[in-house]
Amino acid sequence: MAVQGYHPYAEDAETYLPGVEKVLDPHLFPFNAEFFEDHARATLFPKLMAASVRITRLPLDWAMLLWQMVSVFLFLLACWRLSAKCSSDPRARWAGVALLAVLLTLPVAGTALYIMDQYMNPRNLVAFATVFAVVRVLERRYLQAALFLIFAAVMHPLMAVFAISYCLLLIAPWELSGSGEVLASLLPWGTIFQPSSSAYHQVAQSHSYDYLLCWRWFEWLGIFAPIAILGGFAHWARREQRNALSLLCRALILYELVWFGAALLLSIPRRFETLARFQPMRSLYLLYVLLFLLGGIRLGEHVLKDRLWRWALLFLPLGAGMFLAQRSLFPASAHLEWPGAFPQNRWAQSFLWIRENTPLDAIFALDPSHKNIHGEDTEGFRALAQRSMLADAAEDSGAVTMFPQLGEEWARQVEAQHGWKEFQAQDFRRLHAEYGVNWVVLQQPGVAGLECPYQNQAVQVCRL
């Protein structure tokens, strides 16, 4: 975590954390809650987090930090258990786990995923459950594997589909030639198909990572280079008669080729546009986890061995590079945003003031692209301020990609905020008349004619 950092309200925390907050206090978010509640209804994550708060009587921010630490620990423990199936050399096992530990925030090709996020969310729970399930399948403890997969499914149904499909390949290696049909049967082809609306199409264009044909050349390299490396690992494992390792690699290659085919199919005709929200290329997540674990094992056995200077030569620069990459992503925030600490980020400071000084039923409007403003550091307004807001163009558009029925309302609200940077007092009063907006968050120097009870060097919080 010293390398990875901790940012509890950043990025997709804006989608997942408000669901937890609303379970704990149903009076929160009386307006526009649908932009996170549809996600919340698809998972038991909010109820699990809220139950842990009620049972332990810890503040929510402390509970989320502990869950983050537990999920990272369990993920690395699962990887250690899996490495034991692939190598009898303890140094090789440590090398595999250490390589994953230092690369937790490595981007997974063009999927907009990290191996492990810097904040607590359902994907972090699915990560360790998936690897434990793979271990149990290799041990032929199928009931325990099924329990881990069920846990993954109730935390994040979409990511669990990838875990289930890979485990099916491991269970039936003698039927690898027919496993494409098994994987294809897991795709929700016609059952959740909805025609693409103009609003949905607008959102889809801003989420190119869901559409394989929009990927850049180096992102395509992130698909096929790992498959080639795994082919080399499989050859090495067969030559040394390491059956578990060979099975892992061969099944992983077929797994990714089938999901690649599904992604390619969904990227071509527009009539499949709404199905692309099931993001078949996020199957790369599992591939990258196993690739770096196996790569670390290989390094430990044949390169690092028991030479301390070699370990230092690999891991110190790698850890420093990953640390600096994280600092560049969140330059205006503390690297570890501890619970109870006053935030360094100016936007976060204003959101915290809002939480403590405005009524629960307040409705806010912000620049719909505020998460892209330099210095905002993707801080989630709903998650930190715990107040309702008009739909934004970034995080809420992600909800629309998964739930197309939200598209028309999202488009209306975003259009109502078009030209935000040129807004004057009368434009904000129009938002008040149309949507009941009674507070706004503005970048400095703000707008004349508004009463602003809070301001700092970056923003103003103004009452309409």
C-alpha cells in the first residue's frame, strides 16, 4: 500500500460508496440516486460494507480502509497458495507474489482496470475470491471453489463470469476443444439486449475501452503479447512435466481467445452496441494476474534465485516507478489519505465542508466534467460530500453504459449544464427552476451575484 497509495473517494468509488452510505442512512441522496443505486442493487457489496460498520461500530471511512487492507492481504495470500501449486521453490513463490504486490496499480491493457484499485470496491473482493477458486479447482475441491465463485458473483456478477469461465476450463481440460461453446453460453446474448438509443450511443463514444475496435495499437499489443508469453510458459512447463502450470497456461490462452472473439463480435455491428457494456475484454484482468504471478515465479527460479542484489535491482526501481506513477495520477492529494486526516486536495476540502454544513436534501450542480479538471484528482462528490447532484459527464455516463434506461435522463441533465464555464447567475437559477438545484460548486474566481459561504484557493461553494 505504500507503493499503491490509498484514495478512498477517487474514481469508481463515486459509483460504489454512495450505495453503502445510503444503506447506512436512507435519507441521503433523495435526488438522482438511480445513477448509483442500479449498481448497488446488482451486488451485495453495499450491504456487506454497511453490515461491517454496524457490527464493528467503526466509522465508515475506517471500515473501508480495513476492508481494503484485508482484500489486498487475501489477494496476495491467494497468489501465494497458487504459486505453491506451480513451484516447490519458496524463493520463486515469493518472487511471484512480490511482483504482483509491486504492480497492483498496473493498468490492464485498454480495459480501464488496475490489478487492484486504490480504494475499496467489489472488484477487490472478487480478485482474491477468483484466485482462491482457481487454487481449489487445481486441488479438485470443487465445493470450496464453488463457494468462492458464489461469493464473487454476489459481489460483482460481471467479473465473476470471467472467473467461472476460466474455472470451467480447468475442471474439464480434456474437453478444451469444445470449451468455446461453454464460454459462449455464459454471455447474456439475448436476455438483456436493449436497442441503442441516441443518448446511449453518445455515451458509448466516450467509453471507447468497451469497444475493441477503438483500442490503440499498444492496447492491442496488451492482448496478444501476454498470450504469446503464456505460450512460452506452457512449452516450458510441458518440457519440465509441471502439469498444473501447463494446465493453467493452456486454459488461460483458450479462455482469452474466446473472450477476444466475443469482444470483436460485439464491437462491429451497432445493433450489438448495448451488449458491449458487458465488457468481454475485462477478461484480461484474470490473464494479467496469472501472467505476472507466473512470470515472477519464472524470474525467481531462473534469475533472482538467492542473490539479494538481483532482488534489489528488480524491485526497488520497479516499486519506485509505480510509486511515481501513482503520484502523477493524484498530484494534489496525499498519497495515503488516512481516515480522519484533513484532505490536502482543495476540491476534497470543499466537499467535506459541504457534508458538514449543508442540509441532507440539498441538490448540487458542478462542472459536469469536474473529474477531468487538473487538481480535482477524480474525487467523487457524492461519495465524499454525501449530497445529491445533477448528473455529470464522467462517472454517471459509466452508469448509463451499464443501464441504458438511464440514458435519456442523463442526456437531458448534462445538456442542461452545457456551456458551464460561461454560466452566469441566471443560468444557475434556471437549473434551480428545472431541477431544484440550490447549491453550486464553482472554480475560482466564481461568478458574480452569488452568495458563497465557503471558498478556498481552488473552488467556491455558493447558495442559490
